[in-house]
Amino acid sequence: MDTGSDPHVMGEGLLPTPFTAEELRDALRGGVTIRLRVEAPDGTVTERVNRYSAGDDEGVLLENHPLGAPGEAVGGRVAWRELQAHAALPAHRTTITRETIEHPLGRLDCLRYDLHDDEGGAVFWFALAHPGMPVQYDTTDAAGTTRTTVQEIVAD
């Protein structure tokens, strides 16, 4: 497969990513704060914040922390292509479909990636109107399913 012709394809055996490094740069370079709700299998609900700042042509500072605790932020600088690679999933274990979901951000047209593995799997919904991380994702393992949902996206 010639991966050089499609900037969404990062390598042999990988499905196209929902966004290119350039699309991520254009959407996140100016700074974005994302508030997330995490629902654990045991019913525990927490919220956290992902913050993209200090973007330039090469990458961005990505930090995350529990909601209300910015002093606990962890993270570091990442390249745009590295962010794109987070969504480069193996073709032999993943399917992609289009799906419209009702979401805290509204009605969203998404690309849905279903990843299957021996330990469980994951489902990722990438909203076409919001280049970046999935607006919702479920991860399943022996403990059950954890759902993470974007609650708010605020540009700086």
C-alpha cells in the first residue's frame, strides 16, 4: 500500500485516521480546553480536563488534570503527527462506520472506530466538526466498560 498519497494513512496495515496532522494543528494550535466526564464500570464518575496550549508548526503542549485541580497537571509537548498516530488503528482488528450521535455537544456526525482485541476492545467516536480527540470513547476489559465523554470544548 502506498501510504504517501493519503495523509490520513500513517502506515502499512493501519486504517486511515479521522484527521490529518495538519487538520489537528489547524484546530488545536491556538489553544483548546476540553472537559471530560469519565464513567467507570463500578459507577464512579469523575471529570478531568485536557488542555492544548503553546501550539506552533511542530506541535503543542498537552496537559491533563482532574477538574478543579490544575496544580496536578501532567503532560508534555507532542508533535502533531504523534497526536494523529493515536488514532492509527490496526486494519485487521478495527472497523470504521459513520454514525450520528446525540451528545452533550449536540447532534454530531461521527466516524466510529470499533477496535476488537482479546482483552475486550474499544469504540471511539470522532466528531467530524471537532478535529482532535474522540468526543466519546468506551474501553472494555475484565472489569467492565469505562465511558469517557467530552462535555465541553473551549477555544482560547
